Amino acid sequence: NEIEKFKQNYRELLSQVNAEKLKQLQKQKKMKEFWTSCKKLDKFQNLQDKFDIINLKEAFEHDLEMSLRSVRDCINFCRLFNRNEVPDVPFGYISALTERASALISADVFKQEKKFLLDAQKNGNLPSRDEYRKRLDKIKNGAT
């Protein structure tokens, strides 16, 4: 029965991905592992197309005990980054970048900014979060 299989897959997903695990991975700056967990949510969301499930993000919010914004940030993160592009930086940096993604993609500089963040992390030249947000806002507003 497909519905029973769906329920079983959903229970398995919830056992693999939960708010506590995601918070720990963020706190430990294990962003590649965090990305992998987020990707599981995204894949499940895409698989559910067989069924007409409305508000799956809200179900994740309830069942994972995460805010809706956190669920969206998680899914957007794995959609905008490939695993090999993920820097091990506090999630606030990644969130700043993903929040401005549509404007940066329109300006054709999103990939460049992902590379900047990865290079800054590797070279130990990571600006403060506030400086990074200001940098992104300048680029977004065309004041580069």
C-alpha cells in the first residue's frame, strides 16, 4: 500500500532528521552534515508529489519542532548549494546569502559570492557577520 509506505518513509525521515540534530550540527559548524540532513527534507518533499499533500513544510515545522522559517532556510540551503560548495561557517553567513539569493542570482553574482564565502573560510579571512551582510547588501543594491 503506497500510503503505508509513505507513512513509513516519513517516520524514517523524522528519525534521521530532527531539530536537535540540526541545531547540534549548526553549533558544531558541521555544515556539510547539516546540508545532508536538509537535503533529506528536500528529497522527501519532492517525493511526496505522488500524493496531494498540502503544507508539507508546516508538517515538518510541527513534527520536527522547528520554526517554519528554519524549515524554509534548511530546504533553500540545500537547493542553492551543492555539498562541495558548503563552507564550514556559522549558519548565519549562509542564511545571509540565501536570504539575498534571488537578487544576487538576478545580478549574476550568486556563484561568485558562494565562492567568496568558501575561500574566506578556507583562508581564515571570514569577515564579521555584520560586515558580510553589509557586503551582500551593497552587491544586492548595485553598489559594488
